[in-house]
Amino acid sequence: MHKQPRYQRRRIALSAIIFIACLSGSALFLYVQTSIWLNAQQQNAMALAKNQLNSLFSHVQRSAQSMYGLAGAPCTTQTIEALRRQLAITPNVGNIELAASGEVYCSSLQGEVPRGADRRKSYQLYLASDIKALNGHPFVLFHLQNGNYGLYTSTDGYYIRNILESASEHVPVILSTAWGWMSQDGKVHPSTYTASDKAIVIQSGSYPFSLAAAIHSGNVIQTCLEDGRLMIAILILLSAAAALFSYLWTGRPRTPEKLLTEAMKNRELHPYFQPIVKGEHPAPVGCEVLVRWLHKGNIIPPDQFIPMAEQTGLIIPLTQQLIIDVTDKFAAHYQTSTPFYISFNISARHLQSASIEDDFDYFLRRVGSNINLVLEITEREMLTGNDTALNNIERFKARGVRFALDDFGTGYSTLEILHQMPVDIIKIDKLFTSGIGVHRLCNDIIGNITDLATRIGAAVIAEGVETEAQVDFLRHQGDIAYQGYFFSRPLSVDAFKNWLSANAAAGEP
Ligand code: C2E
Ligand code: CA
Ligand code: CA
């Protein structure tokens, strides 16, 4: 029982692995989906922003074109007024400047301006925040050249920032011109922007600017967390459901037959060995193989599955596995100077099968000459004249295999069986042994069984010997071998080998 939690832990661990695997798979799926969606969504938003900017610059361009006539005009009050009038009627334009020979000389904001080197002259679109009168306010300058004369119309960076902001729902979008770029917060950076390889870049087509946005994993994750909460909750629930399903599935009740079949496949069935001893100073003469099912850390006693195995026919593959295990783990290597027998419990079904001789052939061909085979047949499983069984018995006898009648005295047809098949050994059931000195009848029955055995030339093994008093009584009944907890419980193969080393061998039963 103490190992049951380990099985539980395995079930829980498996469910946890399934939960984590489902969750990781879902997270990956969500990430990829969001990343694709974000890309498409971003492209759309940027295409819209590009159109809005194109339309903004077309206003600015139109306003510059309508001022063409003033290019080269002296910066008089009338000129400045004409510039300002134009400002009043054109949307989005904040300032108009006139230039000659590449230098600004007249401005709608400042009037006449001192001439000086002007680096803006080489760009059609100039993005900056260096108009002193605008106190660092961002703006975009549109430049139109008419021969020697130039026209600059500027638009407030505020409009552009609004457009960038609306395109930057999940990922910041920047506006890049040949000179300077504006981040989504409206700040102008007076340098050339270099977009990363992964960035989405959209060229205007109409004006020399582009929009760029780089989608990083952080953006995708943030978008998942912000927009995919319902999806995340559903995926967590589905993963939990898969884990729960696995937990319930691994713990589902299975038919005993299925459990036993799996147990055989998983090598959960092990031979145990109970010594059989004999003599004045009882020493080992043989052992009985008793199967043990080590299931989920528990030992399931054979009484709980052998009857079912016999009914379903699983007893045959079970015994076959046991024969191989006993041979490989013990019998093929055990060397002894005195005869020693290994006794297997055989069901009637197996004895009636065509395979039994082949099954034990594995054992018989591998053991040393001092190792003998005994087959125990329980009296309750009567073999009423089955030809295959009788043939099998005959062939086994020819190979020196002996037969023991198990649980003698507990069935109804003892004499009939004795008549039918040549019994070499009679095993007195532990029911009678435990009654020694308790019920007089048991003492008499044991006496009768040993008499009968002597008469038919069979040896006797008393099962279930637990006390010295029982040994004393049995010793006076005749030449009896003993099997029972008084000498040893059934032992695992290693424990049995140790037990054998510690107890010298005697002789035949
Ligand atoms: P069985 O053939 O009569 O085996 C003897 C049973 O008595 C074993 O129970 C053994 O552990 C138990 N025993 C031995 N000494 C004592 C003792 O001093 N006191 C008491 N109270 N019990 C003792 P186990 O191992 O539980 O096996 C029960 C039955 O299951 C066996 O009875 C046998 O009929 C069947 N069985 C066990 N292994 C196999 C197998 O490999 N094949 C087949 N067909 N049946 C098996
Ligand atoms: Ca037995
Ligand atoms: Ca028995």
C-alpha cells in the first residue's frame, strides 16, 4: 500500500506534462496566429496612414503651387500679407517661405529673414523642429523649386503625429524622410532612419517619405495579452481539460483480464520460490514456484487473479512467462550435488493444451541433471479422461517429469484422480496441517493420506507447516517433506538463492 502514492504521482506527473505540452503548443499557436494577424493589421494601418499623409502633403503642395507667382517677389508687406492670406485658406499649412538662390528671405511667420546657409534646399520634404519662432515645435517642410526661386510650405508636425499614432495601435510607426524622421510620439530626430530587416516599410509613392514599423516578439506577446485574453482563457481551459482527461483515463477502471494482460506485457509478474525441506534436520529438496503480481507497488496475491486467469485462458501465457523467468533467473544456473526439484502449479486447461510440452521444453533443455521438474495439479481441477492431457502426462513421464496432486483431500474425487493418473507426490493441504493438534480428525486424515501414499508409492509433502509441533507430529507419520512459513515464506529469486546458500541440500523427497 505504501507505494500507491508513487503511481498517483506518475499519473499527476503525466497530466502535468500533458497540461504543459498543450499549453506550450497553444501558446505557440497563439503567438504565430497573432504574429500573422499583427503583420496584416499593421500593413493595413500603415497603408491607411500613408494615404492620409499623401493627402496632407498634397494640400501643402497645392498651397505651394498656388504661391508660385510670388517666387522671387521682394519681401514687402503686400507679399507677406499674400502669404498669410494663403495660409488662412489652406488647411494644414502653417508657414510659407520664399527663397532665392537656395536661401530663405521672406516668411509668412517672421516676415523678412536674414539670409544664411540653408541645408533644406536639397530636399523636397524636410522634417525638423528647428524653426526658432516655433520653439522646437515639429514641422514638415515642403519645398518647390522654380528656377532660381524656391517656395517652402510647412505643416504642423501635430497632424503627422496624429496620423502616426492612429497607425501605432500595437507597434510604433515612424515617418522617415530623406532628412530626419518622426517617431510615433511626434518627436523629430534629425538623422537618417535605418529600418531593420524585419521591419514593415511602406513607401509613399507620391512623396519622398516612407513609414516603418518593426514588429518584435514583445509586441506580439503584448498584443496576445491585450487582445487575446478570451483565447488564452479558452486555451488554458482546453489544456486543463486534456490534463484532466489524461488523469481520469489513466485511472479508469479496467477489467481484471485487461489489467493482467497489461501486467504480463509490463513484466509485472514474478516467480517467488517457497523451499520444500525434508529430513531429521530439514534441508532443501525442492521448491514450489508461486507467482506474484507486483502491481503499482503492491503485491497482489495469486488468489486474486489466478482463478480469473484460469477462466480466461490467460493462465497459459502466464505460466509460459513464468517458466522462462524461472529458467533464466534461477534454474538454468543453479548447481547442486543432490537432486533438487522445481515444482510448478499447472492448471487443467494448460495440461490439456497442445503447447505444454513445448513450454516446459525450454526449462528441461536448460537445467542441470540434478534439477528435476514437478508439475502440481490441483485436485479440484479434475481431468476426466481428457486424451490430450493423458498423452501430455505420458510424454512428460517419459522425460522424468513427476506429478504432484495439490491440495489433497479438499476435493471430492481423490480416489478417482489417483486412479486416473500416476501421482508421484501427494501434497497435504494446509487446511489439515493447520488442524494438527487442534482437530483430532486432521491428525487421522494426515495419517490416512500418508498410508495411502505409501501404498501407491507416492511421496508426501505437507503444506502450510507453521509450528514446531506440526513438524514433530508429521515426523512421526513417515517420510514426509515440509513446506511452510515455519521454514520459509515464498521468496523472491534473490532472497531464495541466499536462503539456499544458507541451507545445505538433503536428498529426494
Ligand atoms: P497452492 O498451490 O496450494 O500454494 C501454496 C499456498 O500456500 C501459497 O499461497 C503459499 O504462499 C501458501 N503457504 C505456504 N506456506 C504456508 C504457511 O505456512 N501458512 C500459510 N497460511 N500459507 C502458506 P499463494 O502463494 O498465495 O498461492 C495461492 C494459490 O495460488 C496456490 O495455492 C496456487 O493454487 C495458486 N498459484 C500460485 N502461483 C501459481 C502459478 O504460478 N500457477 C498456478 N496455476 N497457480 C498458482
Ligand atoms: Ca501448489
Ligand atoms: Ca496446495
